[in-house]
Amino acid sequence: MPKVELHVHLEGSIRPETVLKLSERNKVELSANTIEGLKDWYKFRNFPHFVEIYVAISKCIKTPDDIELIAREFIEGQAAQNVLHTEATFSATTLDKHNKIPWPDQHAALKRAIAYGKDELGVSLNFVLDIVRGDPAERGLELAQWAVGAFGDGVCALGLSGIEGICEAERYAEAFKLAHDAGMPIVPHAGETRGADSMAEVIRVTDPKRIGHGVRCLEDPAVVRLLLDKQIPLEVNPSSNVCLGVFPSLEEHSLPKLMDEGLYVTINSDDPPMFDTTITDEFHKCANTFGFSEDILWSLCLNAANAALLPAEEKRALIGRMREGFNAIERE
């Protein structure tokens, strides 16, 4: 079925085979030097191990050509799953920090991949540039300046990621103000490893257009009411939540309760190879676990399309393509 994905990290989507290729080409030593070893290393163990992998992968990306390679392979994987539009998070300051790739060179590489996806594969891709929690306020402001400068040119939003609770979102207030003044949406992560209090904070500080994760909002009815009043979409990542221990199992995930409350939810994959999943797998797992009907699956896909950060005309065209795709399925 045609899909839209709103919460997936580019660096967290790199295939083990590509990581090995980049590590050999750029002479970066990893914990394993075979495909089998890397796949085993990729398997989720705990959050510190996850961060270790993420940083190690980022260190393998040494040039703008490396960025274009991973972005092209990512968009090919999305197209193969009939994902018509993706808004992927990209940690530009991490690559600048570890590999000294200037933002203009990063941006040019991302735009080449975007053009490839549009011209050769018929699918669209935009990026959310994220401030990493724990970074100095000045670094967050610099990232926001990059994002605002590229807004509408391959970059669709300013994000906030990293470990919840490591610092207050208020630290980046100047960066958020810069984005708001430019009319740029903000889409922070919250309500994942910390509870509803984290969501209340980002709603107050960032006035978000969407929230990444948000699955623990049910811990506070006031936050639920706020989400309903503002109709803030939640980017739900079921397998990621289970791997990170937010829920003991998929069966115990809050997704059905979120939907019962009337909250605006979408389905996403987060860091697919690290959590042994894909966006297609996520829909399969949710359909089988929760007994979702075809109508529910369609509504979840439509939710994502409507929550996409696209100009009105592009969004109408996207929704039209999705309707055509679902109608074609019904005729088969």
C-alpha cells in the first residue's frame, strides 16, 4: 500500500553492508569487519549500545559523496516499499563535529539525493535537521541557522532529539524562536524514555507541529487534552519503543489506547536496521497484533500524508496519489 513516513533517521537507516563499505573506504575501525559480525553488532541490546552504534556509523561518513550514497540508498529502500514521501531526520552537527564536513557540502549532497528520488524513482524526500539534546545552546542556534537557511530547499523542519532529560528544552529557546520567526515548523522528540512531563515541556517551549514518539502522553490526562485541543500528530514507532523498553512487548504498546482517545497518530520505523524492522514491517506487525482493518490502515496512512510538512498543492497531489494506490488495491 502507498505510505508516508515522518519519523526515520537517515544515519540510523544505513545498511550494515554500506557501513562496512564506508569503514573500509575511509579506514574507520569498527567492532566487526564482516557483514555477519556487523549484523550481530547492530542488534539492539540497550540504549548506550544503540548510541555507540549511532556514533560509530556517523564517524564512517567522511565526505559529501558518502552522504549522497547513504541518502540515495535510503530513498531507494523507501521507493521499494511504496513510500511516496518521507521526512527523515538528519543530524548535521554530528557529522560536522566528528568529520568536519561543512554544512553547505552536506546540504548539496542531500539535495542531489532528493533530486535522484524525485527524477528517477518518483518519490519525495525532505529532511528535519535536529538539535541534539546536551549540545551547547550556541550549537543549537547554529543548527537552527542552517535549517532556516535551507527551509524549503530540502529541509522542512527543525527537530530536537537525543536523550530526554539530559537538559531542558529551554536551553535552545533562541534556536526555536529563530525557527518560529522564519515560519519553520518544529518537530521535537518527547514522551519516549521520559513521560508526559517531557511532552508538556516541549509543547510549552517549542509549540510543535508534530511530536516524535509521544507514546507516554497517557500518563497525564492534561497532556492528552492538550494534544487533542491542538491536534498535534504523534510519530509512533512501535518496534523502537519495545526495543528501548518503553513497553515490554508490542501487545502492551499504547497505540490502540492512543487511537481510542482520538489522538492523531502515525506509524513509523525510527532506525529500521537497528530495530530489525521496516516501515512495511511496522504496518504488518500492528495489523496482526491489534487486528487493524484495511480502513484503519488507510486512515493511518492518510494521517501521515496530512501531517506531512509540504506546501498545500504538493500535499493535495500526494494524497491524490495515495488514494489512487489504495483504489488500485481494492480493484485487484
